[in-house]
Amino acid sequence: MNLKRIAQYYYFKFMRLKGDPQSLAVSVAIGVFIGITPTMPLHTILIIFITVVTRTSTIAALLGSLLVCNPITYVPQYYLSTIVGNVLTPYQLSWTRIKEVLDILLQHPGLYKSLEALVGLGYEAAIVLVVGGIILALPFTIASYFFSLRLFVQIRQKRSQRHLLN
């Protein structure tokens, strides 16, 4: 697996997205938000649902999610969500319980087994993780919106300049 080649592939996918820059930026922000929240087995379903409801780009949202939610970032995201959730909620969740579930999820057992592992954590653990994940995701979501808006505006300007020259 060549990481440079994979990164280049997704870079070109991003560059080839077409549409209104604001809409694409909102899509990326949706993807980043869902990608950072600890709802791993439901990411794609949630992204498709939200992008259909908001009439934004599903592909841009999925790419945004992929940038922040990948095998390299799973563990730090869940760990930080646990810490933030423990501080902000009256419940306490130990990292060892989360690690057990993460080990199951990282084996890609399928949707049913993934949901079963998450439900096994219990209601209080879900609240800790979701609250922590939402708070953790907010600054990244806002930053990704403005960064991607600037990126898509620049791409649109380059495309229009190219059309003027031809």
C-alpha cells in the first residue's frame, strides 16, 4: 500500500468535485462532523441521510469524513471523546471499555456486530462518547468549512480562467 499514491488519488477526487463552492464546503463540513463523532458503524448512513436532506454533495461529505476518520485517527478520536465526555457529563467511562469495543470495530465485523458492540457499552457510555464527540467535532467542522470554501472558490476561479484562455 503506497500512502503517497492513496493521498494523491483522494486529492484528485477532491479537485474534480463540481458544484457550488458553498454547497461543497457545507458537504465537507458535514462529513468532518460525522467523521469525528464516535458513530463509526453509522457514518455512511448518517452522511447520506444528512446530505440528501440538505441537498448537498454526498461525495464531498464522504471524502471529508474519510480525511478525518480513518484507521490512523480512530483511536485518538475515541480517546479524546471519552475525556471530553467524562468532563462534561455526570458519567464516567474508562478507556479500557472503549478499547475493547474499538478492537471489535477495527476488525470490520459488519454492521450488526458493530452495533451490538456499541450497544454493549450501555446508555451512559453512549452519552459520554456522543457528547464528547460533538464537542470535539465542532471546531474541526467550522475550520473545515472555511478551509474547503476557500479551496473550492480557488478551484472555480482557476477553472474559469482556463475557460477564458481557451
